Amino acid sequence: MEASIRPGELGGPSMEAAPPRVLVVDDEPGLRRALTRLLQANGISVRTADDGAMAMDVLAEEAFDVALVDLMMPRMNGLELLQHIKKRHAGTQVVLMTAFGDVETAVQAVRAGAHHFLTKPFRSNDEVVLAIAKAAEHRRLVDHAAMLERRLEQMQKFGGLIGNSPKMQEVYRLALGVATTASTVLILGESGTGKELTARAIHQHSARSQKPFVPVNCSAIPVDLVESELFGHVKGAFTGATTSRPGLFEVADSGTLFLDEVGDLPPLAQVKLLRALQEAEIKRVGSNETKTVDVRVVAATNVDLKTRINEGRFREDLYYRLNVVAISLPPLRERPEDIPLLAQHFVTKYAERANRPVRTISPAAMEILKAALWKGNVRELENAIEHAVVFCTGESVEPRDLPDTEQPKRDTPVPHVNGDAALGELPFPVAKARALAAFEASYFQGALDRAGGNVSEAARLSGLDRSNFRRAARRAGVKMRDEGG
């Protein structure tokens, strides 16, 4: 083993600004020294332990990102130490080392919570460092997800709106400022930006929060029923009116009425809405009796109401009555710094709903999400994450799990690997690890494609025996159909 490891082979000062901390646990002194030299030469902080019992003492003293653990050791074997780590040091990722004959036991350990396993003798230095890099990155992803979840819990204090960007902070400022007043609010924004969520947040922070919040999509109501829906009707007011019925203004009395897509209201309904706002009175269709209502109106639109005024399709006096306080919601493309927070929120939401083990989003997948145009805004992002959770086979969403997203056109090509961030922007060891992982996935998939999906034939073409090919392909994330051959 010592002869096969040459310190410094991979180069690079560190995997991240804060290098991964690794605990190497093995009862062979020569192997411990060799692994220490290799990992330290690649910018990794290393401590060692002679066996599982000593490792428990070291783990009690300090935290580690990864534990590189031998399976067969005296006093406490690798499986027992794995159980201890999962119970007492859940964040620490475990990579097991095992002799070739113990692979089945190692597979069981992975099912019990180990991140990965390596067979001895190791195939190469790259294999060892790549396994540590992936495990450390997974630890960082889990920690980052936990941090995002804590921030999301704080965000719930302002309804369901999510975002820390300056533009969203301005939305919060305006919404909180107007919430405690009785003023009418007009929310402007593209489809999918969260207009109803903003209206609900205003209601929740108002003195009316214990009263009804009544949403209505004005564009979804048939034109001949708009007045009846909003203001109610009496029995016999029109064909089919077999009973008297209150309108949404009465339903929302003492609370908040949210008029979404208010720009689509027909002219007569606009007149009656204006009167309701001015006089705080409504009149049911077919009735001469007026009724006083105490309703706070929040309206929203994704169209330019001033253009509709110029076209004669919207009343100017109603516009100014609605536009006492205007809140403009930014499209998602103008606040990309909020995408990680939103994406993590949706991962947690849909993983819980579908009872899936997905917890995080890989850096490669996150780069794709941050670069997308998101013409459908937050709603489109939510759909993309729901799709990814459905197709994700592990704990972390990868680029292959995402649906196709519209990306901006680049004037100058930038080198990418399977949708990953530009490798030249990453530290060398991280870039090399990701490039190697992408190569393995591409290589094994290509071999299977050439062999028509036949694993034995693909292994022959690759110069590997069948079991090694299957193991390596599975580790690279390549799916294979079960077949003899």
C-alpha cells in the first residue's frame, strides 16, 4: 500500500477555504502513515486512531467531516464504530475500507449509513482522495441545508414569502408598513412571483388576522357571474338564482378580500367595486337594499393597468382608489441570490410530502438552478424541484434529476462538465474530483450504450471483470438493468 501512494500526486493547496477534517482509523501503522501523507499533501487536515475505541475518544474531543475507517479492527470493528458515529456524531460521514472478500459486509454498512466504501488494495490515489472529497462535500451540503432550514423557519414569521435579497427586503418593509393600516394595496408582479403570498402576509400582520382572508381570481369568473360572485344576489335576480346568496364582500366582512388579476374585471363590475371602496357599501344583484361592509381590499395584477386605462378597458378612478400603496414583486431572475433558499425550502417540502430521503442540492445542480431564466418565476422553480425530488435516487439532487430549464445564451463558451460549474473557477482538487466523477459516469454509461445495455459485454469492452464493472458503474450513478450474460 505504501509504495502505491505518492504524496502530492493530486496537487492543490486545499479543497475549500476551510480544508476538510478527516479521522483515519486503522490498526496498521504503515497504512495510517501513508494515508496521512496522501491526504495532507492534498490540503486535508488529518488525525489518526489505532482502533475504534481510540477513535471514540478522539471524536469526543473534536469534530470531523469524514472518518476513514477500516472494517476489520481489534476491540471495536468498523461496523460498531459506524453505529457509534451515526448515534453520537451524525454529521460525520463514514468511508469504510475493506478487503475485497468483505465487500458484501461493506455494502451492508453503506445501507446502515456509511457514505461509501473502498476495497483494499486501492486502485489509485485518486480513488481515495475522490472518496474523501465527495464525503466532505456531502457533509458541507448537509450543514448548508440545515442552515437554510433555520433561516426558513425565521422567514415563516412573514407568511410564506422567502428571500433575503435587497429587493425582497424592500417588499417586506412595504408590506409590514402597510399591514397595520386600513389602506388599499395594489400588488404588481409577473405570474408566479408570489402575489397571493404577499397579500396573505399583509393580512396575517394586520389587526384583521383572526378574520377571514378571501381570495378570488377575477379572470376565472365568467363575465356574467362576476357581480353575483363579488356582491351576492337575491332569489329570482336571474335565471338559476333559486336562493339568495351572499357575495365575497359579505363573506370577507371584517377581514381581507384579495382580488387577483383585478385588471380583468368587466366594466360594470369595476363601477360597483369603486362604489364599494368609496362608500363601504354593497348591493346584491336584484336588490335595492344596500349593506355596509368592513372589508380591507388587496388587489393584484400582472398587467400594466395604465395601458389598460389608455385603451379604455380599466377605470382611472378605480386605479387610483386601488393604488393607495403599491408593492412591486421582483421576478426571480432579478434576485438569483434567493434561489438556494427557495430551492431548499421546496426540497424539504416535497421530500416530506413524498416520503423521500432527499435532503440537499448538489453544487452542480445549484449552479444550473441559479443560471436558469425562470420565466415562470418561483412557481416554475417549485415545479422543477418537485420534479427533481421525484426522480432523485439519493439524498442530494443532482443535475440529472432536474427537468430541462431555459438557460441564458453565452457569447463565449465556458468549459463545463455535465452541467457543473466552470471547472477553472474551482480549487484544483475539487475541480479534478468533479471532472473524474463526470468522466466515470460518462464512460460507464457510454460502455453500456455500446453494449446495448448488456453488463457483461460492457465490462468486456472496458477491460474489467463483470463484478468490478457493476460496482464502479453503480458508484458513478449509472443505472443498469439486471440480466445474465
